[in-house]
Amino acid sequence: MAGTLALTRAELIRLMRNKRYFIFTVMLPVVLYLIIGRSVKATVYGVSFGAFYMVDMAMLGAFSGALNGNAIRISQEKKDGWIRQLRLTSLPAYAYVVSKVLVSMVITVTSIVIVFLLGRFFGNVHLSAWQWLVTGIVVWFSATIFAALAVAIGYRIAPDQVQPVTMIMYLGFAILGGIWYPFSGVLGKVSEFTPTFQGVKIGADIIEGTSVAAGYAIGLVVWLAIFVALATLAVRSTGETV
């Protein structure tokens, strides 16, 4: 366990030095909230636009960090032989994947806290202590499940192809999930099946003080199971061929 935590710490330090990762995870949501957060006077999902957009941008930064930061690096490290080298050490077989997931869990928390602070002091979003906490946990869980998808992509896709594949996934879940703009009609119905929408909608319901639809919570668990299954298959396949 100590070796896994040491590897996690090293991964976290390396990731924090990645400027591209910092831009997508922190800077983009912050800039968008500063530009748009107070400019729209409307309600979305029963809450003020400022509160909705705060949850929206927290989700954008958090799930972007969990997905983009891991997939590209895993693919490159697999090609470079880093994963093979780790297997020759005394570290347990699961240490590499666990370290990636743990780093995602830490980074997503950082992104969420920054955006929430911006919402509170710039967007004038006022919530009770439990609403801040529970909404943050919901966004954190909804975003962290993408770390499993990142593992699946990183193990399966070659380095020269992983960036466009990851970007397609990122844009797909962001756009279809209504992160950039909430949909209505047919697209709105499609959005409801995405984990990005489900996380934001649950967060909005918590802020509004209404009951949370069980279907959205179940949906997040289903997506987690799907992503974990894909990651498990990818890792096992690689273990058989590397």
C-alpha cells in the first residue's frame, strides 16, 4: 500500500506540472464562469442560472480532468514501457491503475472547490453547508467515474490516436450532456441518459431542495459499472499481450 501511495504522489506532482491539463481542468471552467455566470438572468432546472452554471462548470472541469489527464498519459506510458517496468518491481499489479484513479479523485476535488468558491463569492450563490457538501460530492462522483473510461482508452488506443479519441469522448459527453447548453425536445431526452447531465441535474435538485429522481442516481451507478468493465477488459487484455 505504501508503494501505491508513493506512486500516486509522484503521479500527482507530474500532473500538476502539465499546463494543458491545468487549462482544461481549472482555467477553462473559471474563465467561462467569469464571462457567463452573472450575465444570464434566468432559471435552469428550477435554480438561478448562476447556481446552475456553477455546478455545470464544476462538472466540466472535473470530468475533463478525470478523462483527459489520464487517457493520453496512460497510452504514452504503455508505449514507452513504463507499465512493463512497474510490473518488474515489488509494486502490486493494481498499483498503476489505482494510482491513476486516486490522482483523478484528488484533482477533481480541487477543480470543484475552485469553481464553487467562484460561484459563492463572484456568482453570489448562497447555499447551506449541507447543500455545498452534498452537491460537491455528487459532482465529484459523477466526474470521477470518467477515470475508469480514461484507463480503458489509454490501454486500448495507441498514442498517435488517443488524443482525438479522448477529445471526441470529451466533446460528446460535454455537448450531449448539456454542459455547453441545456437541450430540449429530443436532444433533451438523449441528454438525460448521460452521466454529465445526471450529475448536474442531481446537483440542481439538491440546490432547489426538491427530491432527486432515483433514475439519475441509478444511471450514474450504471455508467460507473460500464466504465469499470471496459477498463477491466482493457487492462486484462494488455496483461495477456505485454
